[in-house]
Amino acid sequence: MKQRKIPMRKCTGCLQMKNKKDLIRVVRIEADASFEFTLDFTGKTPGRGAYVCPDTVCLERARKQKGLERSFKQSIPPKIYDRLRGELAEHGS
């Protein structure tokens, strides 16, 4: 029997390739001629996605290195990072 391939994705913070199920997807959703950013813990929300490790250290590293901005090809306001950090902390507890 053929073994299934495990999907790998790169974290935008630490830049390491990891199993897709071990990462959290940051999704950009188009809404009313503007964009909304949210965390997708299921990996099934439609929209453009980028991946980050499930800890705030990688999220802060992605913010400092502008990893998410490169992935989405647009600038991301600081309040979005604050909201993402809050969602990440809420999901972790």
C-alpha cells in the first residue's frame, strides 16, 4: 500500500518547514472592498492563507521580519497583530 504524503508548510515567523496540522493558518478574507484577517484553527476557511507556529514568539518574529506582509503582499496594521495575538492566547488556554 502506498504511503500518503504529509503536507508541509513554512512558518512565516521561524521559517521552518513543519507539518501543516502543527501550524495555525492566518487568513485574509475579502469583505466589502477591504480585507479582514483572522486565525483559522481548522484550516478550511476560504481565503488567502499564511502559516505561523501556535506560539506568540513566532507571531512576534513574523511581525518583526514582516513575514505575513510578504505572504499577503500588503501592509498589515499593528492592531491586526494585537488581535491575532489575543486570539492565539485565547485558543491556547
